[in-house]
Amino acid sequence: MSNTDIDASEVARRIADDDAENLFVLDVRNEDDYEEWQIPASTNVPVYDELLEYDYSGLEDHLEDLPEDEEIAVVCVAGVTSARAAEFLRDHGFDAKSIPDGMNDWGRVHREYEIPDAEGVVQIVRPGTGCVSYLVHDDEEAVVVDPTQYVDRYLGVADDRDLEIVGVVDTHAHADHVSGARRLAGELDVPYHLHAADAGELETITALADGDTISVGDRELETMHTPGHTPGSVSFRFGDALLSGDTLFLRSVGRPDLEDGSEDAIREASGQLFDSLDGLLDLPDETVVLPGHFNDEDMRPLATELGDLKAESTNELLGYVEEGNQEELVETIVESLSDEPANYNEIKQINWGKEQPGGDVETLELGPNNCAAN
């Protein structure tokens, strides 16, 4: 890495570890792109088009707004204009570095966390896309849950802990990111577990059903069929931990419209989701909820006891389930759905085995996380 560059993973580490006091993230993309998706706590100076033409006048107009006593990490789309901006800033006395490959690099960052209250669970957070994966382990064996397409990350996590991966699982057929589960399972020659209702045209799966267990050392990963987000969505219990996939998030629930966007279908799936969430609420209050996605929550790891989640009243939709108010849950979901995840139809076709990933497979999934129902 050049001393004029700063890696996106280093930026993510300093932000997550509260070590960003002396780091200023400057985003030079156009305002619309920035508003759609950005690095947390970054500052936008929209001079992207000018920098493409080697015009530095707009950036020069903002020099007084930039800190002279902090390191500046400059980011753009793919690292070209950010490198130009960083060089210009260094020529004017600033300690500025460029993030190589820009927001593309930010989308590839993965960070891992041990879960203090859930023995044998490693959480792997992808801060640029809001995706969360897990490695559950016991007695030198591990199962990977919801891996991204960057399978080397999971091989590294297992190797660091001297663990053998004996299985790979998807909680559902993902619509926001390309799953790495089939590839990882194939490379290791281990089972790929998925509920049959989400299998599409995939043939090489080990089908999951409610109540099925997957052995991990001397422990078991217990399957709970929790349809709603998708017909085959499942959650997993592993001791005191609940890996809730896209059924239950910390501040929302999984959106039910990505299989069929008609209002009748959304209402039917929302009813299924109500029943699934109602079942999860029957679990002990000390159950540690570990979601498959996050939005802008800054806690790390992303983990909350179910009792605290209910008491904090920060999850409006879960509150309707607690009250037994299915109609209110359904109406709120129907009225408050946001834009669908980028390229979600193409991503689902890949995850169903109906299309093969092409050369743009990495860029397909970049952008904001839109998997929540509100």
C-alpha cells in the first residue's frame, strides 16, 4: 500500500473502534450518489465531475472547511478522482490519502467480532452493505451462516481459530447480495443447507425443515422455519443465540415484497411474517438476537437480548406483534416499504441457480441496504 493511500478496511477499523478522532473522511462524489450511500460520518464536497476534467477550483473553494490537524481519507467511486483530490490537498499542506478503488473497496470490507454473551459465535459485519454473516463453532468444527461472495474471508476466520468448516448455510435466498454459500461448500466439499422453498433451481442442497439440526462439534444448530421475508426463510438457535437472518432485525423486520410485489402477495407474506415473529417472541428473554442485516446502528457487535429488544420499544413492527396486532403490522408494512435493493431481481436469479454470475458480480450488490420493511 502506497503512503499516499489508505485502505478502506483501515478506515472501517478506525470508525468502528472509536479511533476516528483524527480521521476526516472526505467524499468527492456527486451529491446524489453521496446521499444514496456513504461512509458513516463522512463529509461530501461534490466535485467529482470537475476533478474528472482536472479542474480543482471547486475543491480549492472548500480548503478552509477541511481540518489541518487530521488525516484526511478521500473517497470517490473507484479511486481515480480521489487520488487527484488527495494529491492536490497534499500540495496545499494537508495530510491527505486516497482510498484505492473508492466505494467499491468500501463495499468489500468485512470485520469480525466475538459475541460476549453467545459462546461459539463469530459475527462478520460488512459495513459498506449492511450484511452480517456468522461462523458458529464448537470443538474445532464450524458452520458458516449467510456468507458473502468473498469466501476467502470465512476461510481466514476459520484458519485463525484452527477450525474446520463442516457445513455452510443460507438463512434464505438473498436478494441484496450474491451468496458465497454454494461456492464455499463446493470448495470444501461440505453440505450446503437451505430450505427447499427458497432453493429455486438449485439441486445440490441439503434441504432444511423446521426442527432440523446441524451438528457443530458437540453442539447443534437448530432450525426454526420463519417464513415471511421469503417462503423458505429460517432462523437458527445456537445455545442462547438466535441467528434471525432477515426475519428479525434490531430495529425492524425483513421486508415481505421481494418474491412478489403485488399488494395481495405482500399482505399474505406479512401475515406469515407476523406468525414467525410471534414464534420468536416465545423464546426466553435472555436469547441474544443476532440479525442478518443492519442499517445505521453503530453498536458492534450487533447483538441485543430479546427481552431488551422488547423493552426498548425501538422496533415498531415487533411491537405490533407483541400487542397481537397483525392488522397494524400488515398495514404499516404495506404503507412504508422503501425502494428495493439494487439489482435484486438479478441477484435472486443468481442465488436461485437460474443465472450464472458475470463479470459485474461485485458491483451488482453495492449500495444502501434496503432489506428492512420500514
